[in-house]
Amino acid sequence: MRKPLLAMLSISLLFSSAAALADLEQDMDMLKGGLRVVMKTDDRAEMTRALGDMRKAAQDARTQTPDKLEGQPADSAQVKDFHAGIDSLIAQINVVDKLAQANNLDGAKAEAKKLTDIRDSNHKKFR
């Protein structure tokens, strides 16, 4: 009785941890959806929740490599540039989040427009 239960538990943990590791495309979709929420909402809690999700997706994306850089060494200039782009995205998410936490939603939305600029410049390089 105990062995089947352990086997089922192990299998479910294996599948849940595999599902938790999102690929780069899923992370980018999370960022896109989060930015859409940030730009449209007037609810501070909803904005901070979206920014938290965006931060997690960006941090996960930083651990991955875009298809365009596949096969590049981790210390190559292009991979370092990709990481720098993600780092600037995370830093800007933090700026927007501080404004949202201070209940300055208009200021947060204005700063969130810079996220679009970061996205666009990095998509040109790595997409």
C-alpha cells in the first residue's frame, strides 16, 4: 500500500515541477499579459500582482537562452547582452512596482511605458 502511494506522489511531483519550469515563450507571454494589466488597471492590488508575475517571468527568462543564441557559450557577448536586457527589464519592473506600492498608479503607468521600449529594443536583437 505504501509503495504505490509513494510512486504516485513521486510521479505527481515530477510532473508538477516540470510544469513549473516555463519555457522562454511562456515567460514572454506572461510579461506581455502582465504589461497589458499594468497599463489598463486602476486597482493597485491588481497592478502589484501583475508586476510580481512579470518579475518572476523575467527572472525565469534570464535562466534561458533565446533560439537565436542557442549554442552560444554562456560567457559570450551576445548572451551577456541578453542577460543585461533582462536585468534592465527587472529593474524597470521594480521602479514601476515602487510607484504602484505608493499608490501612484498614473506614475506607474508612465514608467511602465519604458518596459515597452526595453522589450522592443531587445526583441530586435534576440528574436
